[in-house]
Amino acid sequence: MTIVTRRTFLLPYTESLQSEFLMLNCCAKNRAQMNGPHTVSSAKRLFEKVINHEGIYSMAVLDSQTREYMGHLFISQDGDIPELGFIFDKAHWGKGSRRKP
């Protein structure tokens, strides 16, 4: 299922988005408030988990106008407590709403 908003497309991951996912998750600045950056090999393992794990529902976030990869969001149920998470590339931080006054 694809979710479309005025600003974004939320798409289920496919192999074609792996390199964007790796760059996002290997960046120290993007992951500064998380548990730190991944190595390429650990980010690849995470990508495989994101695609194949039945307890994780994740989507790539793309800009609706440029189709540029903006980030990642997920909902997971691994145990008793569900988790909602997201990470956006630093290039998109602080952009907020594009509405004109």
C-alpha cells in the first residue's frame, strides 16, 4: 500500500531503495539522537530485517514533487510493546510546512 499526501509518498521498501536507506542510517548526524550510526554491513542487515520481518511495517518517505528519498518510518511489534519510529535525512530537517501565508 502506498500513502500519498500533499508533500510525501510513503512507499513499502523494495531493493531499489537500499542505497538510500544505507546512506541515511550510516550518517552520524542523522542518527545522533539515536543509538549512533550503523556500519554499512549492520545497515544492510537492518534493511533485510525491514524488508523481511513480519513484525515490522516500514515505509520509505519520498518527496511527492521530486521523488527524493527523505527518510524512513516504521511500526514494529517485537514482544509486548509496539514501537513507532522515524528518521529523516538531515537535508530535510527544519523544513516544516511549505504552506504560503
